[in-house]
Amino acid sequence: MTVERRTILKAGLATAASVAMPTVLRAQAAPFRIGLLTVKTGPLAQGGIQMEQGLATFLKEKNNILAGRKVEVIVADTGGNPAGARTKAQEVVERDKVNIILGPLAAFELLALTDYVRQQQIPLISLAAAEDVTQRSTNPWVIRPSATSGQCSHVMGDYAAKEMKLKRVATICEDFAFGHEQVGAFLRVFEENGGKVVKKLWPPLNAPDFTPFIAQIGNVDGVFMGFAGSNPLKFLRAYADLGLKGQIPVTGGWTALDDALLKSFGDEAVGAMSATFYTSDHNTESNKRFVAAMAKDYDVIPGAYSAGMYIAGQCVEAAIAKLDGKTDDKQALMAALKGLSLTDTPRGAFSFDQNGNVVGDVFIRRCERQGGKLVNKTIKTYEKVSQFWTYDPAEFVKQPVYSRDYPPAKNLQ
Amino acid sequence: MAVWSLLAVNSLSLGGLLFLLSAGFSLIFGLMRIPNLMHGSFFMLGAYLGASLLQRGYNFWFAALAASAAMVVIGGLVERLLLRRLAGQELAQVLLTLGLSFVIADLCLMIWTGDPIQPATPAQLGGGVRTLGMFFPIYRLAIIGIAVAIALGLWVLIDWTRLGAMIRAGVDDAPMARVMGIQVSRLFTAVFCIGAALAAFAGVMGSPFLSVYPGLDADMLPLALIVVILGGAGSLLGALVGSFIIGLLYNFGQAMFPDLAYVILFLPMVLVLILRPQGLLGRVQT
């Protein structure tokens, strides 16, 4: 009797289990593993720490479950150099068996590991801006929901020429690829709309003092600066110290006046214009949640580095949902990521182009003092901006990648 | 014209800051033969401490002096507890100071996070002067004055006091100084503390226009190295001359040959190393 009863009980349980099977299976499937390549030591750590905070904020909001799949994050510190990035990519892929990589931070890091990612066929959601990874040598395993180097400065070039009516501009940017690409994009659009870039200045990345460069700015009616990290602070302070603030307007790229830097700036930043893909005053539901959570947990105003990783997290969630939790097929996962079209993200609605780069809004902002605090106030939104701006993609990639000398500046003085 | 006068004044200003940074480095290297690779860390740590005090509303000069005092303590501890044990082992000293500089960099990252801090220019030195067709910030001029004052103070200390005489004796010939009854080991501590304090003071002075950020240490250390190699280790006048040469080369080099900025900065160092390895004003070691 007892035996029979047990058998019946077991059978009953089995039936119950099989009915509940789909959800049980999904909750018990191996966790989805995310490898975050970030920088926690050295000079680039500022952005790297923000990246980690952004992803942590998203996962906390979701209780570490994305579309029914439990998520594990493996955080790897690349040290902010190409060799470290390559090593850590290998580590998270081969040892930790991650399903996807988020990051890295810097363009030269991305360039160091793009071939490895291609060879291992691991989907990667990039924050780094290196243009050609989604242009002339498109990596099919990369999507970039942030922006290429030139994507925002195309917009700044357009705005500077058409709305600010600037005629003669000096550009100043660190002497490395991210700077070259930003300035190239600015110059192209600005000059096609009637402006002239009369001076291009390239301070080395770790110049202690920008005064010798600012001294050469000369006779212009505007400045475009593409500084990153802590350099915008040094630049704007020296600019104000030399009495140029308020006389010659400053425009900048997305790193130059990132919202996360606002607490470090003083009055010298007031009036500076910037073009960016993320602005903390953006009015979407997810952005309000994100800004509130970042303020609560870390006491910061989030900038594009942390927002970029929050958005990357949203991409992962949407792709898992699309595949109904079945993420083992890497090709399918990559296709799902590329086909995403999200509406409620901190940067607004966006989708991806055929190369895996984002098509989304870019915001023009002016830095102002409101109630004692500095804010970047959005004054114009350019909708659905592509990495190719308004150019034909096929024509665009036939030309050389933006560099120190391309497009050629014909109006230098 | 205005550009050139602006660059000239700015050269002196940067030179002044470099002197504050490298005077201590030069003394430490000259006396103790320690290539102190933590010197940039002293600069950065001082700048961070100063910035924290300024954020709490303390007076700028108090912040600068307090940061220097803190670095006297830290420098003293490092010298007494660690470097002392490695006397005469240059490789070990290089590794120790390099290692400590990484430790300090990561501690700073933990304490102050990665966000850059840029303290305001002290109110009484804000604004600028308009002259010779240019506009120049008063604060930068003040740095020149302070550097000159400190150079004079150090000169009096080294050339006119008993302590200075002992330091000079130690630089020239440490074993002989020891034989003469000078407690060279105490001198070492004193000089190391002075050097660390000067670096911290320079850090606070520089923070309103350099800003304070992770990596500041690595940006400043090579500049101190070039200055000392140019001027000659152990020579204060050498550090002063070297600082102003580097200030001039940096400013005019960046303006005239921006593509060769670093070549211009390091080329004189290479020439000096080839033609006059002891530095412009250094003495040949016997």
C-alpha cells in the first residue's frame, strides 16, 4: 500500500512539475554571465568606476534577473591599457565562460581586442568609440549603443555653423585617435555649412598646462574642444584664467562636459555648449529611475559612462527576452542584439544600423547655474542621428577614417 | 607679441611650480642617492589632502601648510621604517618607491574616487592683470613669487645654517661626514621630510590649474626627473635653473613645434646626459 501511495505521489509530483516545467527550467538554467571590462585603477579609473556603477544600478533594479534569467557579472579591471584589455577579455571568455562582454572604456582597448572577439565569436556591447569597428572593418560581433567618436561632433559642427552662426573656429583636442576622430567629424560638417576651422591644436594627453595652447587660439569666434577625463577641467579653468571665457564661446563633445564632471567644475564651465548622446535631464521613465538610483546609491549625477552601461544592460535584457531565455546559440544572440529597437532607455529611443552602431538622438546643451548647482540644459535635440550623419553610408566608408589630417583643413592660418 | 609675452610669463610660472616639486627630489637624490619614484605621489597626495581641506572651507594657505605637515609625517615614516633598511641598495630602493607609488595611487582612488577635483583659486589672488596687450592670471604670478621666496629660504638653509652645512657635507662625501661626527642618518630623515613637504606644498599650489586626478603623480614625476638631470642632483641652484629651462622649453616648444613637444622636452636631457652627465650645475662624484 505504502509503496503504491508513494508511486502515486511521485507520479503526481512529476505531473505537477512537468506542467510547471517551462518556468522552473528557466529559473534553474545556468545563469547568464556578463563580463564587464572596465578600468578600476590608473588615470582612466574615473570613467571605469562610473561604468561599473551604471551596470550595478541596472541589475539592482532588476534584482539580477533579466527576462527570467539569473545574471552573473564578472568585473575585470583592464588597467586602462590595450594589453590589459586583451588579457582580461581572454580571461572572462575562456576561464569565466561569459555569454557576453560589456565594455571596454577606451578606443585603443577596443582595437586591441576586436580581433579576439571576432575569432571567439563572443557578442560585445561597446562603450568605446573607435569609428572603424562599426565602419570600415565592421566587427559582426560588436554593437555600440553609445556613439562613435564623430557621431556627436558631427552634430556640434552643424549646430555651431547654423544656430550659433560661428564663422572661424579653433579646435583643441588631445593628440590621440578619439580626439582626431572628433575633430575630423566636427570640421567636415562645420566647413560644409560655411564655417572655417582656422586652427587645430593638439596638446599631448598628459599636458600639465594648456596655457601655451590657449595662447595660440588667436582671432576666432568659437572654440571646439574634445577633451576627455579630467582635461576639460584644466582647459576651462585656464581658458577663464586667461580672460577668454565669455568672450569666445566654447563648444564640446560628449566627454568634454559630461554630466558626471559637473560637480568638479566651477563657474568657468557656465555657458559652454556640448553635444552628447546622454543627458541626465532626459525625460524618460527609465532615466528618472536611473538618475534617482545613482543619486541614492552613489550620490552622483550620472554621465554618459554610467548611462552607457545601464543601456547596455537594457540591451542584454531585451535580447534575452526576444530569445525567450535561450541564449546558447551565439549567432542568434548576436542577431537578436542587432535587431533591437528600444524605446524607454535613459537616452531615449534608439535602434542599430546595419553595422551594429546606434541610431539615436543627440542633444545640444548649454551649461548653466541653477539654484547654485551647475546643470547642462538641453536646448535642442537632433533626432535619430546615425554614425554617418546625413551622408550615404557606402560613400562615407569609401573615404579614409577621420584622422589628424583628414578631412584636410583648408583654412588653417 | 602678446602671445610671446604670455608664454614668457607662463614659462616662469610653470618653472616656479616645477622648482617646488623638484627641489626636494634633487636634495633627496643628491644626499641619499635614492631615486625617489614616490615623489610624484607626494605631490598628488598633498594636492588631494589640500583639496579635501579646501572643500571643508579651510583657508588656502592653511590647507597648503597642513598638507605639507602631513607629508612630513608620511615621508618620515617611509624613510625611517622602510627606506632605511635598504640603504645602499639602489635597485631595491627603486622597486620599493615605485611599489609604494602604486599603493598610494590606489589608496587615493579608494578615498577620493576617480572624480577629478579642481579647487578654486584663492580669492585674494583671483582675477588677472592686463598689461603688454595680454591678460595674465595673478595666481600664476604669485606662484613665481612663492617659488622665489622658497628658493631663497632653501638657499639660506643650505648655505648659511649648520644643518645646511651638514647636508652639504653629506652630499659631498657621506662617509667622511660620518667620520667627522655628523649624524648622517638623521640628516637623511630631515631631508626626506623636507623634500616630501615641498612636493606636497607644490601639489596644493598647482591644484587650482592642474586639477587633482588619478594619474597626476605619473604626469609630474618625469618632469621632476628631467629637471634634476638637467640641473644636477643635489644642487638647489641646478634645480632652479633646470625648472626654468623646462618651463621655457615646455611653453615655447608647445607653441612653436607642437608636434615635437616631447622631443623638445627630453632632447636637452639627452644632450646633458651625453655631454655633462653630472648635470649643468652638479658636481662630479668622487
